[in-house]
Amino acid sequence: MFFPPALQVPVQAPAPKAAKPDLPPDFQDSFRFVVRPWGWTHLGSVGPREKAAHTWELENLSGQPIVFRVADLSPGVVVAGDPFKEPIPSHGKRAFTIQVDATDWEGFQQRGIRLVSDDPKQPVYKVLFDMTVRPDLTVDAVQKKLGGMAPYESPQAVFRFKRETGDPLEIKLASQLPAYVEPEIAPMGASAELRLTLRASKVPAGQLSGLEVVKVSTNAPKQPAFDLYLDWSIALPVQPAPTRLVFADPKTRTLELKLTGVAAFKVVSADLQATGFSLDALPREAAKTQVLTLHRDREDAKDGFLVLTLSGVEDPLKIPVIWADPSKK
């Protein structure tokens, strides 16, 4: 006798329980209360002496009253009023506000409180929050740039300081600056300006750019020191490459100096103010690029300068000539 195969009826898994949007993802049916908002609460940016506040809501989901008390508080944190003096009745709600004093704090902060209940399944609940406490003293920028100045110019960079608390501000230079940078401090109550004037005419020959490190001390307790940077460069009508002719290797007897101008120019004259060196004949024709050749002729050569007079350029171009004798190091 033929028996047909047993009918296979697929067994479907039970549909997952739909999460309730007003409850935390890990909430269990056995829990008797819920705190909203749950998880980390972000209080955002807070001033150095600001008192921030945020309110949570606690709901009793059970059929019995629940007793709560605050067990632990982070420093600077208080629970406003006395919200847990009485139990929360069945299916009742109660709001509580946490106040945070950011005084003496700085930067990113994580804080919280610990609630203890008489519910054996949820004996402890942590209310967690974070914030970023702004610094009291700030400067508008830690680096300023003075670029492309002419050799006769004296541009100024201004660093602006300000205390958010409004307390009087004092700033002082804590490092020595080169002679071509002239500082000035202008106090303005809770703010101040550090003004740096760069005298391009005082910059040593062969130096066309630099990054000065300026250290500043202050009377702000949380920001007692700043490192500032002054980035500068000089734009010459005729650019030398290299800016200094350095004979660092005893085997090197000849170096070339390349001069590049925006327009064609001539090397009108060259005054070699260095002993033990010689210069090849100057190019005769005007051009946007001129190449000069310098020789070291003696072992006892003395450092000096190559001073060039160029057509169409008001001031002479001064190139340091250096014999870095390794035997004297």
C-alpha cells in the first residue's frame, strides 16, 4: 500500500517583540520604573562659572509605590529641591532637576548621580551626563602670519586675549624676541592685545622668512601660559637662491647664486666683502634670471658678504658668504 509522505509544515519563529519607542532598548518587562531621557545626556558647552541644569522624568510603571533616594553625587552636582522626599505612587511621574556648577572645571567632563530604589530588580540607576567647560581665557588665534612684506615695511600682528569670567587680565612676555620683532602689550580690563611689529629692515641679511615662538604668561589660573607663533616672510623684487652661500664641505670650491626677478634686470655691480673668495665675471645682458659663480680660493677664507647692485632695485642685495670650516668645529 502506498503512503504519501507526511506534509511538512514550516514552523515560523515568533515575531520579535516590537520595541517601544518611549522605553530604552534594554528595558525589560520586569522593570517597574523608567527614567527619561535615558542613556547619556549631553549638556553641551558650559561657561567656566556657569551653572547648568537639566530635568529628567521618573515614571513608576508598577502597581505599587516606589521609594527613591540619591546615594551619590559627583562634585559640583546637586539635585534641586527634594524630589524623593515622598514615594512615587503607582503609575505616577516625578520630575527632578540636576544642577551643575562648572566652577574650577575645564574641558570635557563626565558626571552623574546614583539613584537607589526599593525595587529588587532595579536597585540602582545611574543618571549620566557630560559637558564641555569652556576655558576662561582664550586668544583669537595661536598663529599669525605676516607674509610677502617688502624690505622697508613694518607690518603688525595682533593677538587678542579675552577672559569670559570678566576678571581683570594681565599678560606678560615670557620669552625673548629677536631685535627685529618689537612687542607691545595693551591691557583692556578683562581683555588685552599683544601687538608684534616686525621691522623688515632689521632682519639679518640672508634671512627672508621665519617662525617666531612667543611665550606669554597670564594671571588666569587655568590658562597660565600660551605658546604663540609669528610666521613671516619677506618678498624681494629679485629673489636669491640660496639666500646664503655656505661652503660647508672642504671639497666644495664653487657655489652658484641664482637670482630671479619679476622682470628682466642686470647685475650692475658686485662688491665681494669676504677674504679668500673670488667671483666670476658678471653677466652682461638683462634677464629675468641671472646666475653668479663664487669660488673659495683659500683655506683661511673669512666670512663676509656679497653686495649686489641690481637695475630697477632701490636697495642693494646682501648675500652672506660663509666658510664653515669643519676643522674648527
